[in-house]
Amino acid sequence: MAAGDDSYLNLGAMFEAAWSEKGSAHERVTALYESHRDGIYRFLVAQGLEPAAAQEVTQDVFIDLFVAIQKETPLRSERGWLYAVAARAAVDFWRREKRPIWVELDSSPTPDESLSSREPTPEANALENERLRQIADGLRRLPKEHRLCVHLRMQGLRYREIAKILGVSTSTAAEWIASSVERLRGGSND
Amino acid sequence: MTDHLTREQLLRFLDGELSRSSTARVADHLQSCWACRSSLDQLEGDIANILKAQIQVFAPSIPDPPNPWPRLEPRLAAAQSRPPYWKRAASSMRFVLRPSFAFATTALVAILIFSLVVLPVQPVSAKEVLRHVEVAEAQRSIVTPQQVIRQRVQIRKLLKHSSVELSANVDSWKSGHITYWDSGKDSVGAELQHLYKSFGISSSLPLSNSVLQSWIHLAGSEPKAYRERDGAIDVQVNSDPQGSVPGLQRVTFHVQPSNWHVDSMNLSFADADFEISELDFSVVNKREVPPAVLAILEPPAHPVEPRLAALVPSAPPVNASIYRPVLPNLDDVEVGVRYDLHRIGADLGESIEVSQHTPDAVIVNAWGISSERKAQLASLLDGKPDVRLEFQPPDINSSVAAQPARSVVIPQPPLPQQQPDRRLEQYFGSRDTEENYTRAVLDTSTTLLSHLYALRALAQRWPSNNDPRLSDSSRAELAAMVQDHAREVASQVDELKAELVPLMSGFGYQLKSDAPSGAFASWQDVGVASLGAGKQIDFTLRSLLTTSTSPTSVDAAMPRLQQQLTELDILAKKLLRASAQK
């Protein structure tokens, strides 16, 4: 390379850096998509979206993340951000859908047999399974806003972030989370 | 600290959601209180169980995606925005500086300049366009004394953050200085009219030269006009951020230069866009105008109807236009308010009363609620057209207060203080177990009743499914509320069954397979009947399990519970079906 080309060499380096940033945003979002798409999809179905719609919205959520990264939006946690955007989509869906929101599950929820149990006896194992089934059933029966609060808290969102998504005060979100935990506890003790 | 910590305090503590000082106080209390430390451990265990249930049961039971996951790269490529300017400039320079690419670069720059100068929309004189519009409007508005102007517009409201779109067609008539809008039962038309009224844009058809001039004035900046590629002209006014209309960002008019008519207008606010498009403009004979409309356009010398009298000034100024608001449909407004309250669970027994204040407002009065709840209500309802929020305890001397309250405060379940029947203690094994059971079952009953009372309130306000007072959107909101309550009633009855059936079995009683429940046609009827059944069962439970004023024995209570629970179960199912009927 000629010495006289140094000026454009520097500019070229900046250009390359810009495009490598683009490449890295692509890679980051693609990697997140591979690892989190299933979780986001299930989260959306759990908030009442139809499976096909949930699959569409899941992709939109990752595109939104890509745009946010490009705009250099500060993200405390990419995962939390993904769930927050998905939750907003769910809330928008509720507002559009003026009908009761049902969470459709494959069947009556039963514990995943592939997960090993720590219970010492088959009887204790059966009891434990029944308890988990009752809690899962309770989750399905929670008011949709309460269920969303619980699911977002599971993803590490703070109360104020959850409140913002639902358009309620932080204390209301806290109250909903606490009452949900209480209600689910009651279900497991039946 | 002598009082024990609540579950919510403990949860906030675990989640790191307490202030620093509260965290220190709670930590200090936990060090000294075995009971609270035990509750904290239990809460941690509950959370672990919920997580476990989510991971092992709930999430796996959600159906798999219906389609294979597509690759994201094509959509990422489409979403790829252009790099920042300096980056593009840097990349351009790289090639410009290469001698071998100099010619190609020059050609590219020439094409770029050509595309920037020739292809985009052409600026035209906004002043000239507005002058043409004014003349054209004056020409098409010439009427004889036997004629009036009629304009039909479509109004679309697009919420920016939720992709929700609402639309309505509005008919309007103008005769002399008097204009009348018929927004029908669609709230969007009324909302736009309210907006016009709020900013003093009155006496105009929804889309007219005077409206255009008013909005330009309100936006507070110079209009700019551009000719689009199809020949039409857009007049655009960016709003001054310090201007007189909060949230207004931009006003755009679309003008057809073939006749200089404004055929659409867009009012862009921070949260929503209003698009007003002209569907029809005609000069019609007064004989073709509905008599009720004509009565407003040409009022009698003295008002004959009190409702109109409030709208018609007795001596209109000669050169001033008279704004005649269409009275809001208070039933629609009330349904909207109740729906908003329902969404935050404020229709379940709190002291919140919703009433119509004819002719033009719905009043929401709340008392005895926390300041946070007040703030929540204020943020929910403030700024809503035709809605007034008050926090006034009812005046005990007023005639209104003397009437039965429309909001029903659900009594909290009392704690059992004595044992009416020793066989219950033997059945439960311990007093604590019985107390816990009583709390749980009365809690379920209370929740059930709160939904049934909410349903009854709706049934009393709108006793027919096809109430002509309601617009389609209000009917949809009403149906959604009814279905939510019906679903919750069914869920609570299931819970009640799960709690009561084992107790009944313990004393030799089973749930009957059927029971007479009468024939009901509508959710209103079934809802009221369900409330009756719910109240009966609540009474029986309190008589049996608490220190009720009318205690009862196991022998007397069990057959009643059997009968009442069976009937309630059937009614809940009926209610679910009835609520789904259109």
C-alpha cells in the first residue's frame, strides 16, 4: 500500500469497524434468537396469544432488539429487554382482544417425566408431582395481569419495570406479585 | 418492632424491592423474630416450588410452535438501518480517493445529486396553496336559503404504541353559522369534536378551510407545502413544542390541485394520529335534512325543549359562529369507564361509584381507598372526555346516600372464634387446621360474590344484550367484562367445590348430579340467580364455620350445602355459556 494512501486507510479502518459492529449486532441477535426464541414463544403463549401469532411476535421481538442495538439503546440485560418487549406485545394483544384471555395448554399439565425427582419413594414422588401440577394449574388460572407479573419476575424484571409494562403503580405490581404467590401457595396446600 | 411482617413485606425484602431504611428495619426484625424468619423460609420455599412448577409442568405443557422456526437473517437484513452519516462518509471517501474509481465515483455522485434534486417532492408556495383552498371552499359552500351543506367524513384514530385503530363515519351539516355533527354512537367522532371544542375550533365542518386555518394557528409555525409525485399537494405544519396544543407534533393537509379541495387531514399527536378524510360533500335541500337536525340548525325563536335550550344561545352574535356540541352518549362513556375500572380490578367491591350526571358527564366517585389507588384512578381517568373523578365520601344526609349503595363492599371473612359443632373439630383434627380451612373457603366465597355483585351491577345498568343506547364498541366492552366475570365465577365455583366436596363427603354427603335451576335466557338472568345462590351458600358456610349470629349444626348445614353447591355449579356453567352468547 502506498504511503500516500494513509489518509483513506484510516477512513477505511473506520468503515471496516462500522461494518464489523453491524456484523457483531447480527451475530449477537442471531445467537440470542437461537437460545431464547423458544422461551419467548412459550412466554407469549402463556399470556394468551395463539401459537401462530406468538411465533410471529417472537420474531418481531428479536428484530426490535436488533434495531435497539443498532441505535445504541442502553440495555441493562438483553434477556430482560426481550421479555419486557414481549410482555408489551402481550398487553397490546389483550387490549386489542376484547374477550377473555385463555391460556391453552396441550393437556392437563403434568410434571415432565424426563426430569429426575429427588423424592425418596414413589408415593412421595406422586405427592410432589400432584403439588407441582396444582401450582401449574394455579398459574394458568391466575388473572392474566397477575400471571404476567409472576412470569416477568421470574425473568428478573424489577417491580417498577413490570409496573411500567402494565401501566400500573409499582405498589400495585408488588401487591399482584405477592397475592399471586399467596394464591399459588394456597393451591399447593389444598 | 412488635408487629409481624406481612407476606408482601417479606417478598419485597427477598426481591430487594424495599428502601434501604426499610430493608435495615426488616433485617433487624428478622434477627429477633423466629416466626417471621420461619415465614421467610416458607416464602422462599413457595417461590422455589412455583419456579419448579413453571419449569417442570407449566412451560412443557405449552404446545410447541406450529411451524419450524424460520431463519432470522433475512429479516435482520431488511431491518438493517443505514450506518450513521460519518460512517457512510468515511466509506465513500475510501472509494473516492482511489484514482481507479474516480470516474465511477463522480458518476455516482452525479446520480446522487440528480436523485436528490429532481426525484423528491417539490416545494411549492404554502401561501399560494392556502389562498386557492380558501377560494375553492368559498365557491363550493354557496347555498340558497333553502339549502344546507352536508359533509360526511371518516375519522380514524391510530394509537401509536399499540397498533390499535378506531374509526367512525361522521355526518355534519352546516347552515349559516350553525354546524351540527352527528357522531352517532362511535366515540372517535365525539372525541375529535371534543378536541376541536377544547381548542376553540368550533362552528366548522370537520374538514374545512376554517379548520385548516385554526390548526395552522394552533401549531404556531409556518406551513410548508410540497407537491407529491402524483401531483397532489401536502401542506405541513410542525407544531411548536411550546405551542398551545400539548402533545401536538404535526398537522398535515392533503390538497387536490385539480379543484383545490382539502380531501384529508392528519393531526399527529405524541400518542395517536387522527386522520380525517372527506367521503362526501354536498349541498342539499332542507327537505332532505332529518327534522331533528334541522331543528338544531334552525332553532325556534324560543326554545321548546329544555335539553336543546342549553345548547342554543338566545342571541347569537351576528358574525360569530355558534358551536353546538352533540351531547355525549353517557351510556357509552359509562361502559368505557367501567371497562377501565374492570381492567384494574376496581369493580370488585371497592367503594367506587359510577353514575351518570346528565346531560354531559359520568362521575366516578371513590372514597375510603388508599392514596396509591387514588393516584391510579386519576392516571386512568384524568383527561377522559366527559368523565369526572371525585373523592367524596357520600353525604349521609343526601337522598342519594339514603338509597342502597350501588357499589357493594364485600365483607371480609371473620375469623372463627368458637366452635359451633364439635364434630367439625374432630373432622379437622385441630383448631388451626379448621381455622385455615375456614379462611380459605370463605375467601373463595368472598371472591365469588365480588364477581357476582359486579355482574349484577352490569345487569342492572344494561338489562338487555342489544341495548340500543350502546354503540358496537361499548357492547363489545360490556361483553368482555361479562365474560371475564363469568369465567372467574366458574373458576371460583370449581375452587369452592374442591374445598367443600371433601368436607361434605366426610359427613356422608355427595354433590348431586343435577338439581333444578330454572330456565334462563340471558347472562343478566343467570347472573342474578347465581348471586342468589352464592349468597345462600356464603350464609350457610358462615353459619357453620364461624361465630355467626345464626349458627347451624353439621346435620342442618350439610344437606343445604349439597343442594346449594349443586345448584351454584349448574348456574356457573350456564352463566359461562350465556356470557358467550352474542
